[in-house]
Amino acid sequence: MTIVEKEQDQDQVVEMFDHAYGSYMKHAYPADELMPLSCRGRVRGMEPSRGDVDDALGKFSLTLIDTLDTLVVLNKLDEFEDAVRKVVLDVRLDNDVVVSVFETNIRVLGGLLGGHVMADMLKAQGVRLQWYKDELLHLARDLGYRLLPAFNTTSGLPYPRVNLRYGVLSPNSRTGTELDTCTACAGTMILEFAALSRLTQETVFEDTARRALDVLWEKRQKGNDLVGTVINIHNGDWVRRDSGVGAGIDSYYEYLMKAYILLGDDTYLERFNAHYVAIMKYISQPPLLLNVHMHNPTVSIRSWMDSLLAFFPGLQVLRGDLKPAIETHEMLYQVTQQHKFLPEAFTSDFAVYWAQHPLRPEFAESTYFLYKATRDPYYLQVGKSIVESLNEYARVACGFAAVQDVRTGRHEDRMDSFFLAEMFKYLYLLFTEKRDLPLDIDDYIFTTEAHLLPLSLSTARPPCPRNMTMFRRGHGEEEIFTRSCPSAQTLFPNNPTFTRTIRDAHKQLLQPGAERLALFRSVQLTGIRHKQEASPLGLFSLKFITELVDPPAGEQPGISPLAVQVISPPFFGRVVLTAGPAQFGMDLTKQEHGVKGSLVLSEPYQACAAISNRKEVQGKMALAQRGECMFAAKARNLQEAGASGVIFIDNAEGSCSEEMVLFQMVGDGSTGDIVIPLVFLFQKEGQVLLDALSQHRNVDVLLATKPMFLGEEKTDQLLSASQLHEAATETRTRMVTSAPDQA
């Protein structure tokens, strides 16, 4: 890529940022987020609830704060000074609103600290912001104290939510009843809290974040140094024991490594290295990263990966482990080429598992770090493809819209603050020479939200008191890059094509046919070579992997489909629909005769807000559409309204179990309160129920592990979803043609 081409791509990124940021400031500010399809701001409480997704919103102009240091990186210094003035004059934190401790820390506290560091730097140059007197730091300190009550637990692990005005457990707080939090939620505080301590000389923040990390380290599986995904905040017991590098754990590992870089404390590095050895032994099956059980890590427990693990190659670059970073990144790039974007989750054979794409930046982040480490222009082309996809498939009149389904390209009225905070920062840095930046980027560490904290914090002030803990040593000899930055020349001496050589071995992952099958088996077998030696379950792993490669049509390997059977007249059990299970709620496999119920349509249909037709829902099997909020939030709303069960229907037009990969609905980390049965239908199957409900007064269904046959009915009398859908469509067409007024 020539200098001119790089400059053109850089200009394109700036133009896109201007479109996104300008749309937010014009149509949404001072709201927390922009709704790019509606061209208005998203204000919490004034829009339908999206469940836990809304916990990031706190009525504190989230997007503006999250974007502050991005403005400086993009050399938009006038806009930055104006933005700092707006935050100082307009933002208030004393709001009676319950927010996520994790999201508020990384987005708002991190944004205020990054903004303060940039403002301080520009002021020191003697040209701009001479009026600035640490106002952003004062706001950050205020916010830090508002987050501290979340840590008032017996273990020291934080509650997942806190009320900005009332804290936790007070009569007005509306929080404090939670039992669990995710590992990343508790372990992703140290960078922001330690920076706040060292900038204000108030040690309480660093001490508090450090204590939470100490608990997570102590609660690891000591035989293999793995941690689980969800932990009880009161007694420290693991609630979800699956261990990986994606959602629920991701930034915990990131912050251990980066805490060492930022703070200079060996303890963090030693803990990270112990975890990293375990990850590479049990979780990494290059180019795949599959979750395992933390207490029995010799067998992978799920056959899909989530998009958040796309950050991991970038972290491996910091670790100096370039080969697996290149391999995993190449796999991710092939998935993005096939689906235009990285789906929220995808299977081990790279089919869509969860089709949403909320404009996440992790893949761009790893692309930037790999280019910085290797200077291979291939990664510039990868970055260019990200830019082109965003412009072609996500750009709308008022900004950029999240993609609700990468298969159909349908948009969602959503533009998260991290899109401005991270995506444009990494893409701009990818195409910009270091000398052209208004700061020396190597003097800073990126937080998980890509906010910039100065490395000088490690030496400007000594570590806070009680900042050292005893560490269990004995992990063997240290590797060459355990304590130093990697050098490509040392790793791959006199081999300028080493990145291409590594990538070429993984170029055919998504190709159909025997070649792909052989390669996939080779990759998987290589990944479990140590597992067969460690466990008698090795042969089972081989069988499971074979099934992964060529699964039965319409079924996701490892997931047992459920049945939704229409048992009322005139169907009498002949209609049986393939349904996906949930990881939470009633376990239908333990219900010998299934669960029966009469259908009713939830109002609102998406069930993300309080149910308005409670009388109709009481004791009935509710139909609710997927989208806008999490399955768990919908289930809670309908259970509270008295529903006996919930059938979720996909919002992707035309999706069908005969063509799509069946998946298992996951909860939000604290779903023990949900006890009703829950199943998922793709759109065509769901439409069969909707058609039946529109044509018949009473429609009764049975949710079970297999269909129940009534009377003399035989299996060859069962109708597929496509047949039922075609029959219903033909019936409606005849009605419109013969009796248009009645139709």
C-alpha cells in the first residue's frame, strides 16, 4: 500500500468519524447514545427497555465522554476543547439511575481519565486549554466514589450494578439483591481505579480493585490456573464454570497484562503468565479458541465462539506470541469475509450462531496491533476491508447502525459509544504514521475501551500501600518474552515473509468439501494432542470433533433440539416444530410428559418492557419476538406477568431450522430466578404458530424433548415447517383473491 493510498484510507476514516460523531452531536447530544435510524437520542426510561444493555446508560452523555481522547488522536483539537467544555458544564453524575459497574468504569471513568490526560498534555504545550483546571479529573474522582459502594461485599467482589445516587442496598437503590457477577466484570477495574488513585493520591481506588483481583486469583482452579465465567460475589463460589477467553472473562486477562505494563507491579505479570500457560494448553486449538470446563479442561464444552474473543490476538502480540495471534486473526478475517462482519457468535465450522453485529471493534483492535508488530501491509488491507464493510453495510443517514442480522443485513437502531471510542481510534492509527500524531502513542497504554493512560504512572509515584501480594511460584522456566517486548527479528530471523507463511497454512478453513474437512480435522487433532494423554476422554473428543465437522442438517452439534407440538384441534399433534433450548429456566429434559399451555401473544411483542396484557398472559404460553433486549430480560417480564412458559420467535425474516444452525439461548449471568420453560423457534416455525393463533381461538401446544403421538397418528403424517408455511401462504392468497373485503 503506497503512502498516498494510506492517506486516502486515513481521510476516509476521518470522514466516517465526522459522520458518526457529527450525527450524535446534532441529533442526540446530551443523550447517552444516538439512535441512527430514528435520528434521535436514546434516553433511558423514554425508550423501550433493552434489559441489561441499557445498564451502560446513566444520563451522563455517555457517547461524548467515551469519545474525548479519540478526538485528540484524530487531531481534532478544536472539537476536543469544545467537548471538554460541554462535559464540564453539562454532565451531572448525581442521577437516580442503576448502572453497570463494569460498563461505567471502562466507558465513563476511563473516558474522563483519558480526556483529563489529553487535556493536561495539551495545556502543558502552552497553546490550548489554558483555562482547564483538572475539572475532568474531579468528575472522575466523584464517579469513583459513586462506584465504590458496589464493592461492599464480604468477598470484595463488586455487585454488578450500582445506583449513582443511592449506591447499593439503600431503600432507594433498586440494587443489591444480585448474587453473581462475571469474571471480567469484577476483574476489569484495576487500570482505571489505579490511574485514579495515582492521579489523585487517594489509594482507596487502587486498593479496592486490587482486592477484587486477589479474590479471583485465589478462586482460580489451582490445579490448572483456569477461572470460570460467573462467580458468586458473596462466597466466591463459581456459578458458571466454563472457561475461555471470550465474553465473561476476556478483559480480566487483558487487565492483568496491562496492569503490569501501566503500574510496573510484577505480581500482575506473574498471574497473567500463569493464566496464559493454561489458556494455551487447554483453550487454544489454533486457530480456534474453545471454552472448556475449568475443573475438567480436557474436553471442549461448547462448539461455538463469541466475537469478543477477537481481542485476544492483540493481547498475544503484547505477550510476544505472534504465531497463534496470526493464526486466530486469519481465522477471524475469513469469517468476516464470509459474513461481511464478525457475528456475535459463530460455530467451530464458522457458520453463524448468533447473527447480530453491534459494530464491535475488537477485530480492528487486533488488526492494528498485528500491523504494528509485523509491519506487514496485509493488515492494512484487512483494515481497508473493515472500512469498506462499515460504509457499505452499516452507514445510514444519521451515523452508523448496528447490524441485527449479518445474513440479511437488517439494521438495528443502535450505535454504541464504543464505536466512536474504539473503532475509529484503531482504524485511524492503523493508517497513520506515528510522526503525524499529536502525541507519542507509545507513551500510553490502551484500556479495554481504548482510552489512553500514560505509562509514566508506573514511575511518577510509588505503588499504593498494600499493593504487593504473595505469589505461588514454580511454573517452570520463564520464556524469552516473559518480561520483555517481542522482536520479530528474534522470533523469525531473516524471514520477512513469516506472517504470510503462517497465514497460508490456514487459508482454506472456510472452503467446502474434503479439503476443508481434512484441514479442520488436522487443526482439531493438533489442538487436542495433549488431551488424549491427560484423559481417557480423548476418544470421545475425537468422535465429538468428527460430528462437529459434518453435523446433521439443521442441528448444532452438542445441542439437543426440543419440540413444540400443536395438540389442539384441528392439528391434533400433527404439527411438530424444531425448537432450540435455553441454558436457564425449567429443564425440559426432566419433564417426562413435557409442559402444556395455551398460546397468547405478548404485548409488547418483544417483551422488553412491562407486559401490558397481564390478564391474558396469566397461566398461558406466551409468544415473544427476539430482539431489543436479552432473552433473560424478556423471560423475567413474562414470568412476572404470570406466563407458564415462553416461546421466543426469531426476528430474522425467513430463518428456518431446516437451513439455520440451531443454538442454545444463554442467560445474563444471574438467571436462577427464572423457573418457567423457554424455547426458541426460527421465523418460519414461529410463523406457523402465529398463523394458527390468528385462525383459531384456542391453540394449545406441548413443549417437550420429543413429540407425543395422539391416537393413530404416525410420524410420516408430520408436516415440516416449510410445508406448513407454504400451505398457510397459499391459504392466505386464496382468501385475498376470493374475498378481498373479508381478507
